[in-house]
Amino acid sequence: MSVERPQMHKQRSLNASNNASVYVSPIQLDRRNTVTLPRVESGSLKGISQTSPLRRFAHAKESISRVFVRVHEQLQEVVSFLAKVPGVAHKSDEVCGLIERTDGIKSVLARDHMKVAFFGRTSNGKSTVINALLHDKVLPSGIGHTTNCFCSVVGCSEEEGYLLTPGSDQPQNVKNVQQLAHAVHMEENVEASGLVQVHWPMSRCALLKDDVVLMDSPGIDMNPNIDEWIDKHCTDADVFVLVSNAESTLMTTEKNFFHRVSQKLSQPNIFILNNRWDCSAQEPDMMEQIRKQHLGRAITFLTEELGVVDKEVAKDRVFFVSAKEVLQLRMKDSKPMSPVPGGAMAEGYQSRYLEFQTFESKFKACLSSAAIQTKFEQHYKRAADIIKQLSVLLTEAEQECAKNCQQLALDLHKSKEYLRSLHDNTHQTKEEGHAMILSVSKAVDKKVNAVLQDVSHQLPNLVDNFCDVDFDQHKLLAYKEGLYCAIDNSIIEQLRKKCSLELQKVHNNGLQMVAEGFQKVLQLPEQKLTDLFHHVTKPELKDLTRCDDLCKGFKEDLTFHSSLSPSSLMRIAEHFNIDVVGMVLGTTSSTFNSNYFLPLIGVAGSLLVLIRYVSWPVIGTGLACYGLFYCYERLRWTDVAKKSCFNQQFVQHLQNTLEEQMCITGHSYTRIIER
């Protein structure tokens, strides 16, 4: 089954041969806050040195990585924004899915590199070609060294190289090529399709600094499982190099292998190196004829048999080199003081070296362009797809927000209308309630005042009949407390008998009126109204007229006073509006307003009147009668008389206080009704 690569057509190969490059610019936002992804442009890496075309890949990798970093940041901002917008928070979950896709692509980008796969028959010099490209003898090559498995060379930042064998994560240290050859050949369990990874210091090979992976392979004439080889090691290769022996033509095994590669991969980039071209120096007369013969067959193979490129491009894909000579020259340049094996160069080695350099230039340009397209083009399309999905999500969120805003505006208008109606109805209900309270308050006020007047008239009998506590002048406080409690209970009982039903009626009518008002305003069900008013307490007729409060200013006087004492006589005279002082002194008593002088003046006046108008026997008889009457009253001044005197004083004080408190008590019951 063929593995199709994205947009891998003949035009791609043509662009690769013309050193085309791909550049990805950062993500942008237009004025409508729509996330847009820039277009992939060709030829935008002109700032990169032309001597290092492989740097285009690194630059493109950085550029596409920045694109996904910007995409990731934008997606996170969108998630934060959507989480704050009511009604579209569920869209943030879909954006989180896009973030996961972006993170996955970023991790893949970090691992992407340019990969070159070298194939050919056994001992055609594949390892030597790789060493020549690396300017160092990294892989074992030469007589006695045959690659028996796949071997990839990857750059590492360590100072010493190491290798990883299949099925093991334990690195094996190798300091030179001899140790590497020994380590590879000692792995007896490594199959031909297995992969040994050689991590070689980048400081020793400049080519490895540019994210290039070179993969050596066993000879394709070893009866391989071609499909397994291709599926495991070739699907991610950007360039294939067929290393053939210039001493022979292309063999059927080589052609069959690349036929299978062409079937599984879409338009693979294939270079053909006719290695060991230094042998042609032994027959200079036949060299040009052999070159044309090899070139024609290679072009026919690439264009007609495989159909991967046209003839013009195919001419730039076939080269005649001597990898051994190139390796010797480069090792001599890098290590001039070290002996280089191989002896003298064959005639014409300069032209073969220049052709190898031409191969390197074409190979690097093709590798860079092909890797950018194969590795990044699909990622770019995925980024564009992510941005497109994000744009769709934002559009849907915007539409939902617009609908929500319209609905909220409609709800707000309805709420304002409802509040206006509620205010009007509430005001009307309030006015009706005040009118009802005003009408019933006057009636209740009159009722309460009438009850208090009745209680005031009944006070003498109530006080005289109080016998719950014995009267004792020395324990007068207990007697007062009992009397206060009896009067309070009597007042409450009278109010309950005559006002309780009235207040209950007012309470029920008020609740009914308020409930009807609420029903009209709020349109609440009956059960809801019942629950709403269940906490409203009924009016209680208590603690409004406490006797101890009414009698705070009461001070009883239980000292003995004779009925015919000067003070009593003065009070009697005052009762009948007789001005005794004026009669005696010829002036008004208002001049003497002292309670101490008035009795003395009254006694003196009375004596003067008696002496003037009555004889002494009569005066003596009167004084004797006065003395007898005084003794009689003094003997009758018992606890019963004291209780009667206390009751008279208490009733007089309480009646006066009740008369003053009637208006206040009526207002108190009015406040109960209002509540």
C-alpha cells in the first residue's frame, strides 16, 4: 500500500533542484479580532547564507514553532475569555481540545529533522560516502567492514560519542571508529532491519549541527524484506541516495528496491552516486563513453522507469565521484599532521572532488526544501485548520452572545415594566392600608379609653377587695407588688373582654387586605401567600399599662392626722373656699404659701376668735371635748385604718395617672394595629 506524502508532486522536485525554500511567518490578528495564519511563501530565506542551505530547515523549524507558540497563546487567551462570558463557557472545552492538538504538534516539531537514507549493494561504499559528507571517519568502512544492519548517525552535544542498540536505552560509549565497529559487530542479536543509533559529537562534524540524520543500510543484495525495510526506515526519509558501483551498471536488485520505494512513497527524491569513479582513470579513452552510458541509464531509470523527475532535473541527480578520495582529502585538511591511508590519488581527482562538492550543494538544497515541505507543510495546514476551527468557534460564540444579549435586553424591558407595575400596585395597597388603619385606630382608641375609664371607676372596689397579701406597714413593699399585679390582671382582663375581639377583627382584616394586595402585585399562589404570612404575630394586649410604671411617683403617707387638727381644719376650709388667714390678718393666704406657717396661723386665729366671742367655760368644755375626740381617733388608728388610708391615697393617685395615660395607651394600641 502506497504511503502518500502531502503535495509531493513533480513540481516539488523541480523546486528542490532550484534551491527553493519555505518560510512560515508568525500568526496575526486582523482588525475584526479574527485569528489569521500567514501564507507560506517561497524564497523568504534570502537572509540565510547561501553556503549553508541546510540552515533554511532550522530557520523554517523555528518559524513554524513560533507560529504554534502564538497559536497556543491565542487559544489560552480565548479559553480564559470564554470562561468569563455567560452562556458560552461550554465552548472553552472545544478550545481546550485545540490546545491539546497544538501541544501534540509542538512536541512533534521538536523531534523533526532532515533524514537521508543511503542504499546500494554490499561494498558499494555507502559508509564511505557518509564519512566523506561528515568530513571524518565516523562509520566503519573499507575491507573487512560490512554494515549488517541499519545505522543512523545523529548529532549530540556530548564530547564523546555513544550508540544505542535496538531494545536498549543504555548508551554504549565509543571514542573512535574502531570501538564503534567492534560494538556494532558484537551485537549478534541485531537483525538486518534493526537500527543502531550512533550519536556523534556535533563539535566534530559540522553537518550534524543542522538537524541532519544520515542513515546507512545493509546491502540490498542480501535478500532483504524490502517492505519491512521501507515501512520501518524509509517513510520519514526526505532524500534517498543510491550508491552504485561505477565499474558496473545499475543492477536489477537496485532497480527493484527503488521501484518498491516509489510505489510506497509519493515522488521520492533520489540521487544516484556512481562511486569509485577513480577507477575510470585507468582507461581515460573509455571514460567519457562509460560516463554517458551510465548517465543515460540513470536518467532513464529516474524519468521513465520511476517517473519521479523529468530529464532536466534528472541530469542534476546523477554524479560520478570517488568517496574514498574525498574522505582522504578532507581528513588530510582537518588533520594535516596525521597520516592518511590510501596512498596517492588517481589522475583527475580534482574534477571528481569538485563533482562531489556539486553533489553536496544539490543534495543539501534538495534535502532542505524537501524536508521543509514534507515535515512542515502538513503542520502548517494543521495550524491553518486549528485557526479555522477557532474562527468558527468564536463566530458561534459571538452569535450565541448576540442572542443572549437580545434575550437579556427583552428580559430587562419586561422586568422594568413589571417593577413599574409593582411600584404602582404597592403604592395603592399602601394607601389603602393606611386608610384602613386610620379608620380602625380611632375606633380602637375610643374603645381602649372607655375601658380604662371603667377600670378607673372600679378601682376603689378593686383595691378595697384586695386581700391576697395582708397589709403590714413594715412589709408595705410586698403588699404593693401584690396590689400592682392584681390591678394589672384586672386591666388586662377588661381589655381582653372588651377589645380583644375588636383587635382580632382588625388583625384579620388587615392581613386579608395585605394578602389581596400581594396577590394583585406578585400573582402568588394561595399556598405561597399562606407561607409568606405565617410568621405575622397576633396583637397581644399586655405590657401596655403596667401599674408599677403608673405608680412610680406615688408616695403614701401613713402618719396619724386628727380630723380636727389645724392642718385638717385648714384643708376643710380650703375645700369650702374659706380664707381663714385673710379673716384674721386682713390679707390673703397666698402671701403665706408655706405649709409650716399656715397651721400655726390657723390655730392662732381660731384661739383669737374663741377668746373674743366665747366665754371661758365654753372654751374649757370645748377643749375637753376636743381632747376626748383626739384620744378616740388615736385609739382607732389601727392597721385597718392605715390600710383604708393607704387605699384612698393609692386610688386617688392611680385615677389621676390613668386619666393622664389614656391617650398614650390608646396610641400604643394604634401602633400594635399598624404593625
